[in-house]
Amino acid sequence: MKEFKIAPIRNGTVIDHIAAGQALNVLKILGVNESNIGSTISVAIRVQSKKEMGWKDVIKVEDRELDPATVDKIALIAPDATIVIIRDYYIAEKFNVALADHITGLARCSNPDCITNKGEPVEPEFDVVNRRPPTLKCSYCDRILTRISDNLL
Amino acid sequence: MDFYDKDIVSIRDFTRDEIEQILDLSEVMIPYANGDKVKRPLDGRILGNLFFEPSTRTKLSFESAALRLGAEVIDVSQMSMTSISKGETLADTIRMVDTYCDVIVLRHPHEGAARLAAKFSINPVINAGDGAGSHPTQTLLDLFTMRREKGSIDGLNIVLVGDLKYGRTVHSLADALAMFGARLTFVAPESLQMPEDTVRHIGERGCSPRKTDCLEEVIDDADVLYVTRIQKERFPDPDEYQKVAGMYRVDNAMLREAKSDLIVMHPLPRIDEIAPEVDRTPHAKYFDQAFNGIPVRMALLCAVLGGKM
Ligand SMILES: Nc1ncnc2c1ncn2[C@@H]1O[C@H](COP(=O)(O)OP(=O)(O)O)[C@@H](O)[C@H]1O
Ligand SMILES: [Zn+2]
């Protein structure tokens, strides 16, 4: 049986298969805060996943489709997430977020002494040294980025 | 590998073969480094020393290395004043300095500064230390000293003692030694031990280091004892510092337990990690190590500037 914990939406985006517990960080990436909610957003935290044995979070955003930079940021904290674009109640598009091997922009280095935090005209860059969970290493100072979700740009 | 026009930012950028290539060339440089022979393959080239932090030794040894090869040296460190007082970015400073010289030697307080400089400079950049970041020429001269004294690094028992936690140089040294097939022992109090991610990295190179807090326990089968400075600032409690510093002080009594051909190294300056009495023993190699900074830096300069020996 297909269980809809959340009412179907007409137009919008479903972010599915978010690593359990990461929904709030994904909301942060979506820029959701008390003064910036333009449409209905439903959040399900820790729901049973049919696909994988285990738990996941799901977010449904009405009347919004995500730009590529936002999708790339989601990949940094929820590398298994699926983006489902709903148009007129139907799934119009569905794709997995993709975590690249090398990340430019998107996050800042968590090392306060890193040259990329000193007002230089460069974007932070990272190598993805581990994919699950995503682990980023700064291409400048070589340090591992601690708490990616706190350092997203 | 052809080092011509390459930046020397981090030892991690190089394979074992590439490092050996530099060490081989350093060997060739020895008679030129001590003045026995004279050759000027870098005649007419200019090295720019850009030091945002005082570091007399590193600066002078690069200067000496360049002069030995016939290059000219300009000290563009005053450029750092404008960038600090007028808020100029390092990127812009580098683009200016790049027009004054053929190779830039950079010392900077911020980690990753050399990587950034290399991005903005057309000419090669050599990292002479970037904050707690890497200091590849120190690592190279350490490797060179061990290879020269021992013939080969493979299979050597190398004991690193002191502050293994905070010094990035000692992390890259440990990593490079693992790559060269050395057996490593880390001696430090728990609070100053080698960080886990370095140990893991070393493990990936097939090396499983021993860890202990007792130097006496491991000195007897060591081939190399590499001593690092323990900084007072790391200890909130001065008594604790005294205790730890005392525990790792190397003197002749301690060395009685050691192999006769053990070599003792130290990046210098030392405070009192090594007793002066050790200087007169055949174990003491720290001054030779300091001298080795010259041929190694000559080799790097020659290689990146395409000089022919
Ligand atoms: N009209 C809709 N409104 C809200 N959510 C929907 C809608 N259509 C599909 N979904 C949700 O989108 C996600 C992907 O759907 P589907 O491809 O059918 O499932 P799965 O990826 O689990 O096989 C599921 O979480 C589903 O509940
Ligand atoms: Zn960094």
C-alpha cells in the first residue's frame, strides 16, 4: 500500500531519500526561515524507507523547483537524495542528486586560518575524500571540513 | 617528472619517484653548496623572497642556495607591508611580485597561502611555510639527511619524539617516511600525540606505527631519533610543561642505550630538547641537517627554473 503521510501536491518538488535527520539542514539549504516561506512546505522526519532498509527524511515544497546550485548543496549532506519534480500531480522529472569529486563554492572552509577565509578573490574548493557520509577536504589548507551543514554558503 | 616551472606547495603533491629525483639532484649539489665547486646555471635569474613572517633561517638558506647557483635574490618582503596596511589581497601582491622575479619563495601565516599564490603566479612558487600548513623544503631536507646518513630510508626504525600533534611539518614528514617504507614510532604524551587522521593516512601506506609516551622504551633499536620542540604555550600548567620537557630531554645518559650508529636530528632551533653534550657525539646530525637545507633548496631552484648542472 502506498502510504501518503503528506497530502499530494499539485506543483512543486519532493526531496526524497534524505539521510534520516538531515531534513532540517536541507531546509536551511532551501533558505527556509520564519521570514522566508513563500509556499507550503511539508517535512517528514524519520519515515520508513521502502527502497533501503531503514529510515529517511522527506521534504515536499509546493510551487518551487530547485536550481542546480541548491541541488548540489543537498548532495553535500544527503548524497542519496532523490529530487522529484511534480507538475499537475504527476512526476514530471526525477533524478538523484550527484556528489561531484571536486566541489567549488557551495561551502566555506571551517578552518578560520585558511587563506580562503581571508578575503582573497577565490572560491573555496574541496576534494570529496569520502562519499558516505560526505567528507570534504579543503584544496587550499588540506583540512577536513567539520560540520558541512554549518559551513554551507 | 620534469620539475621545470612547477610549484612546490606540499610534499603530498609528489610521488616517491619525484621526491627521489630531487634528493638525487641535491646530492649532486653538495660540492657546490659548500663552495668546493662553482657553477652558475641560474645566472641572470632572480629569486624573490616574499616573507610575511620573520624566518631568518629559511630566508637566508634560500638566499644562499640561489647565490650559489648564480641567481640574484631580491627581498620583496616589504610588499607584505602594503598588503597588510592597505588591505591588498595576497592574490594582488603575488601578481605584482611575479613581475619582479623568476621564482617566488613565500612564507605566510595563513594555511593554504602557497596554494593560492601558485594559482595567481605565472612563475613557480616555492612554499617556505604557510602557517600551520606545510613546509615542504623542511621535509625534503629531513628525508635527504636520513638517506644520506643511512644510505636508504627503507626499513629504517625512525622514532619521532616531542610535539607530534601541532606541527604540520612532522605530519608530512611522517607521511613521507611511510611512503619510503620506514618503520615509525611516535613518542609523545597523549595530549601531544600524532593526530588520528595522519595515523590513518600512514596506515593506508602500509605502515603501522608504534605509539608510546616513553622514549627509553624504544630508543634501543632506533636508527633515527627525530626530536621536535615542545612549546610551552601548549601547556596551561607550567609544571606540566616542565615534566613533559624533562621526560623527553635527550642527553648522553639516554643515548647509552642506543645503537652506536643512531643519528639524532632536530629541525632547530632547539631550546633544551637536546643537551649540548650530545653535540660532540657521532649521533649528532642536526647541524649537518641544517646544512642540507642548502643543497636541497639548490636542487629545487635549479629544477623549477630549468637550470642545467
Ligand atoms: N503528487 C505528489 N505529491 C506529493 N508527493 C508525491 C507526489 N507524487 C509522488 N510523490 C512522492 O514523491 C516521491 C517519489 O515518488 P515515487 O517515484 O512514486 O516513489 P519511489 O521513489 O519511492 O519509488 C515519493 O516520496 C512520493 O510519495
Ligand atoms: Zn581551507
